[in-house]
Amino acid sequence: MSIGSNLRELREEKKLTQEQVAEKLGVTFQAVSSWERDEYKPDIDRIVKLAEIYEVSVSSIVEERTEKFSTKQTIYNWEHMKTHVKSTARALKMADTLKAVDFAADAHAGQMRKKSNVPYIYHPLNLACHALSMGITDDAIISACLLHDVIEDCGKTLSDLPVSDEAKELVRLLSHEKTNDENRDAVMKAYYAAIAQNPKAALVKCIDRCNNLTTMSWGLSRSRICRMIKETESYFPALLKAVKAEADYGNAAWLLQYQIESMLDIYKRLI
């Protein structure tokens, strides 16, 4: 396929009109139309911007698209994961986890993952199942996996959480204030430094990052993906070091480092 054909197909996949693309680029719709008909080629700056608009790599625009693959936004059914977490919690007498499951489901009711129709509760349940699959059965850790976003995203407070003080402290560490371009670096530096002092919080945050890395290709813009890569490389080595320092989490640390670094390498090569 030609560059023009790629551009037309990518635009249609995003359900955008030529006029909408033109407005985002600051050009006429006739220019967009001429690119898609291969009458003219956009310059490199416009190709980079088009890649950001369509949330693809530059190579997806300039190289022949000989293969098309189907993709999916979820792997597991969130209700099945909820049942698994609750069954495990009952069997292991994990009181905090049992209360956290239903609290998180109610708190996130109606929320969706970015740019998808996936119920948001899929994310915290995924974290809890990820931890359990690595043999982590600490009640505070699993409940923190389930509750880690309820303060930031649901307007809940620590006093609202129906869990132990230890679990509340993990959720507190895993929550940060809203940021903007001016304060983001300072806020995130303090946020990650505090988490690195608590191995359990570091473990939950690493699991959280694994899940977010696997979904950011369709949930984030190209610029946000680049920011996520840089943030992960800057802060997560210290978190992984904190996890590795705990003998009980050695296997988990190995798996988490492997997944995080593998995902980063894949994104950097494709982007």
C-alpha cells in the first residue's frame, strides 16, 4: 500500500473526516485529500504529527502495510477475575481483600479504561490476579492492588476504605496529587521516592506499571507513550531494587523486571 492509502485507512480506522484531520494539522482538507490520493506527500513534520493523531508509529504511515492483525483490549473476563479473587480471599482468610473487591467495584462503577469500552475495574482486578499468580498472598498487598486508584479517580478518602491501616498506608503511598506541566517533575520525584521506601508499595506499583505498559499502545497518545517510557526508565529501577531486597518477592521481582524492560524495548523499537 502507498503512503496515501495508509493515511486514508488510518484516518478511517479512527473515524475521522478529512476536515477534522486538516483542522488538527492547520491545513486545508484539500491538502489531506491530495495526500490520500498520492498526488503529493506530506513533509516529515506533518508525517510525525499524523502519526500522533492516528496514534501509530511513523513506519505505519511510510511503509507498506502488508499484514493486518486483529487486536483485543482485554484477555480475561473481569467478572471471572472478581470471582477468582474473592474465592482465593475466602480460602486464605484475607479479610481486607474480601472487602476491597466489592468496594473497588462499586467505586469504579461506570468508569471505563482510556479510549475503550473496558470497565475500569478490569485494571485493579488484573493487578490482584497478577500478584496472586506470582504467589503473592499478602492481604494488604492484594487489597492495595484493588484500591490503588480509588482516591485519585473516585473521590474516595483513606477514611472511606474498609481495610486495615497497613493497606490504607499502601493506598496512600500509591496515590498522588493532580499534576500539571509546571509541577509534574517535582510531584512524581517525591511520589516515587516515597514508594521506594516501602517494598510492598513498590511491588504494587511495579505490577501497576506492567499492566499500564501493556495497554498504552491504544490508550495513550504517542507523546504520552514517550513520557511513560522516560518515567519508567527513571523511577522503576529503584522500585525493582526495593522489591528484590525482600526475599519473599525475589521471583516476582524477576518476572516484573523482565516484563517491564521487554515492553519498553518493544515500544522504543516500534516508536
